[in-house]
Amino acid sequence: METIRIAIIEDEPLVRENLSGYLARNPVFQIEIIADSVEAFLAEFDAHPRKKPDILLLDIGLPGMSGLEGIRLIRQRLPELDIMMLTTFEEDDKIFKALCAGACSYLTKRTPLPQIQEAVLTVHRGGSFMSPSIARRVANYFAPKPKTAEDKLTPRQRQIVEGLAEGLSYKGIAEKYLVTLETVRDHIKNIYKTLSVNSRAEVVRKLQDGEI
């Protein structure tokens, strides 16, 4: 039976003890290093370089160096190590900073212990694991964003909207932007259609309301 060597960096004693105690009951796991900070983990590894965990469960909010800052240093020493974030933080910036720095999974501390164990096994098999709330954030981040009214207007049409807001006549807009009067009329017709409006006043109102 293959042994999976685990390291844990967690500064909350109760979380640390519950996590290590639960995983240690599974004969597949061997708890290699337990530390309450990135600095303590690196010091333990330097003192005992033969302790080479396969998977690290890493918190973010730690005394001294944060878990996010520590990923790069840890990977320099242990490039083959799979780093799984286990934290209370669910903000987009922290999720993506961790994943971009080299973490392969991101779990919240609300994740039940049996699910954390399954996540470790999944990662060891070459997979990745996200808590459902984190997976939804990642999916939303990469989902196509709905176009705003401004996105739907061409650069020239936006210029013409600004001309309308300035109170310029069609002829004045044509002279300002060096286009024909007919071109201005065609653009305004398309602007009305795109913005679902029927008058200059409605266009100006949308601009003032920040909808364009």
C-alpha cells in the first residue's frame, strides 16, 4: 500500500489537531511535518531534509509570512510538492493569487474532514479539488461577461453620444468629427436601436446615469 506523506501548516491549534488526528487514523497517510507558520515549516525541512511530504495543506492567515507569500519559497525547496490551500478566505484575489503561485487546490475550512481526506486522495492521483463555493467563483470569473451598452457602441458612436450630450446639432457633430451629415444620421439611428431609446434626451439620460 502506497503511503501519502502529509505536511500541515496551520496556526490554530484546534484546527491543526483535528486535521492531523483525523488524517493520521488513515493508514494510507503519514503525517510528516506539522507547523504553525511557513518559517517553522521551512526550518523543520532544513533541519530534516529527508522529510519530503507529497502534499501540503496550507493556511493563508499565518503569523509572520502569509501562506500566499510562502508558496513560492516552499516550491523552491520542494518543487514536486502539491500545495492545497485550506483557509477561511474566499476572496477572488486570494484564490487566484494562490492558484497562480502554484497551489493546485483550494478548500475552505468549512469543508468536512472526510471531504478534505477525499480531496487529498484526489490530488495525489493527479487531480485538483475546489470547495463548491470556490469552484463557483472560479467559474464565474471565467464566464463570458454580459455586454454593457457602452460595450455595444462603436468608438465613433460613443463620440457621437458625447456630441449629443454637449448639445451639438447633427451638423455640429459632423463638423466636429469630420464625417458627413448622413453618416451622423446613420450612427444616431443605430445608437437609438442599440440603446432601445427614441430620442436625444433618452440617450443623454443614459449617459448621465452611467449606463453608457
